[in-house]
Amino acid sequence: MTKQINFLDEPSTYRFALKGDDDTAFEISKDTLIFNSNDFYRLFFKGLKEKPEYELVTPDIEPKGQAKHVFDTVAAILEKACDSIDADWFKNVDAPPAESCKDEEKLGPEIEEK
């Protein structure tokens, strides 16, 4: 099922919100134009149980100038990210995360280097 992402050109930010959940959004400040990949991942890809299908839409007028560039760039990133997801992504969705390096240090002398 395709989920729509609304693109909003607000006074200080470009905002990308899942349709129906405008409280949760990915934003790009117009002052810096910094794309925070961690925020982007958490909103659109973290915890997925199946391959996502997203459609970026503009509920207002067609974006122009810098807004169009940001819209087109995020649309391309979103498309490439979705296209790169294969079935292996979902094989271990419920598996616990791997142990951290600090946890391995606790194993101590049982691990010998050769």
C-alpha cells in the first residue's frame, strides 16, 4: 500500500509529513538546508516489517525554485532508498540486536587470539 508524504513549504522549513500524521515530520531548515539522514531514516524506514511504498505529494501549489530542488532531491533519495531494500532487510526483524563491543569485553579470557 502506498503511503503519501506531504511536502510543505513553510516559512522557515521544508516539511515532509506522512499523510494523516502531520505531528511527525522530517524537516529541512531553509537557513542551512542540512539533510539529517538519521531523522529521515527513523521516520520513514526504522522498524519496517515490509518494503515501503511512498509517494511524495504537494497539497498546495507546485513547488518552484529552491523548494522544487529540495522536493526533487528528497523524492530521488526516497525512491533510491526504497528501491535498494530487498527481502533480506526483513529476515531478522524480530531478532535482538548484536552484542556491543563492551559486552564482548566482558567475555574476557574465554576468547583467545591465535
